[in-house]
Amino acid sequence: MIRRVDRIQTELPPPSDPDPAGAAAVQELLGGRFGEMSTFMNYTFQSFNFRNKQGARPFYDLIANIAAEEFGHVELVCAAINTMLTGATPQISSNGRGPGSPLKGVKGVGNPHHFLAGGQGALPQNSQGRPWNGDYVFSSGDLVEDLTHNYFLETGARNGKLKVYEMVEHPAARALTGFLLVRGGVHQVAYARAIENLTGADLTKMFPAPRIPTDKIPESKKHMKTGEHLRLYRFSPKDYLELAAVFNGPHPETGEELQVVDEAPEGFPAYDLPPQTAVFAPDYAPEEIAEIAARLRKKAGLPKEPTGEVANAPARSTSRARKPAAKKSATPRRTAARSR
Ligand code: MN
Ligand code: MN
């Protein structure tokens, strides 16, 4: 089973200048062969299909647990794409007028599916708009083969992240790739250690592979300063304990001690991205949905203000004072963690 936390794994900047062409490039990190959907589904299927778990527990725990982290990476790439697409079409109000040409400005820009099939949102596609493919999943059942594949998959994933970093300068893309380069490095080390323990082959002698100077990338360095390149989080309160039997020893590049953190990361609240009415997201007249939601909330005996936690005051057309309610909805634990 999987339990969800409504937070993202790293902080992303608020929407700024839209970049639909950049968003189309970032899609490679979502639905490309080496994207987050691939890492997520590879480790998910390998863990679902795992036989003799009790006999190979440390390796099962490692793969199953990294799968959970990859789910959050899929979420993070979507959040970056959505941030970059925000504002790419004009804000129009229905106002009783008939349709005009609000989408004219994005004709031939980026991925047309972002506007025609989707609501200015991420899609399970690569940078060419081709759908993510189940053939990208390798789950042979042979543990050494699967782990070797995973090491290579993480290598390709980091390579792709660096290329997107070098192609797209939008701050959301930079924050995303800077963080994922570091986390992918941790997964590479984890799979290299697992292979070393099983076969004696020392893949860490191949480091850094690919040769990515993460310490020279400001958006990565920031996370290395706080030790993100050393930590593997355990995404379950009670399970996957034995990954610690594999993920230990010195980091192959820095020599620092690897650490297992016995809880999921605190994460960060995501920005509540504003409606994009030109593509009817969430509606041609979003204020009507907000009214229905408010009515349902009242009927269900829920608080008058929305309970969810977002990085900004929710964008709403009504001019009600937002600040006090936003404070009330943030629990003290989360608030403290944010300032870490
Ligand atoms: Mn990932
Ligand atoms: Mn990974």
C-alpha cells in the first residue's frame, strides 16, 4: 500500500515568466525513457514481483523504498512543468461573450497537447509528446540483472537531467534538476552498493558516472550542503528497515558516511497554481466551482476556509482576507520543519 502526503520533496519557485517551450523539454524527465515515470514504475514492478523476499530482504527493502521516493519525483516534475506553463495563455473571463482566440499565442509553441489535450498541465509524455511506454520497465526477476539495470537507469536519468538543466533556464526547471541530480546520485550509490554486496563487482570505481560536477551546479550544491547527497529516507514508519544493511559505508565520491533517515522527508507545500480559464482549468468560470465547494464544505461541517496547506494564499477571485486562515491551517510541526 502507499500512503500519501500532500507535499513536494523540494521547494520550487512560484510561477514567473511562462516558458511553454521549456516545459515541453522538461517532459523528457517525466515520460521519457529515463524519466521519473520509468524509475518509479521499474522499481515498483520489481518490488511487486519480488520472490523470496525474506531470503533477500535487504535488497527487496531497498528497491521497494526507492520506488516510493520516485513517486514523489514524478509529482515534482509535474509541479515544475505546471509552474512553467502558468500564464502562458491570457486570463479571460467568460463575461457572457462568445469564444475568441485566446490560444492563438501558443500555436506552434512547446507541446500543443499541453493546451489542447491538457489544461496547461503535465502529461505522461516525453519531450516529443510521445506517451510513456510500459516497455521501459525491466523486471526480469533476476536480482543482479535488475539491480544492474537500475544502476544504468539512474545514470541515464542524471544524464538527462543535466541536459535539461543546460537547455532550460527557467527557475523552476533549474530548481527541479538541481535537486533531482543529487537524489539520483544517492540512488546510483545505493544500487552500486547492492551489486557490490551480491557479486563483489565494485561499480563505485566507475564514479562519477556520468561525469557530472554536481558541486559546481549552484542548484545542486545547495542540497549537498544540507547532506541530501548522503541520505536515503525510509518512506514507511515500520517497514523497509533492512535497506540499512546495504546503504552504508563511505560515499564513493566524497568519502562522507552514508545515512539512512528513518522517516520520509518533511517536504514542502506546493504553490496553489491559479486557474487558466483559456483552457477551462478548472473551468470556464472557476468561481462557480469555488462557490459549490464552499457550499459543500459548510454542509459537511468542515471549516469555512479550505483546510489544505499551500505555499501561497490560495488564488481566489473573492477578496476575502486570507492571511489568518492560512496560518491556522499550517500545523506547528510542519511550520517548524519548513524553516530548517
Ligand atoms: Mn527520481
Ligand atoms: Mn532515482
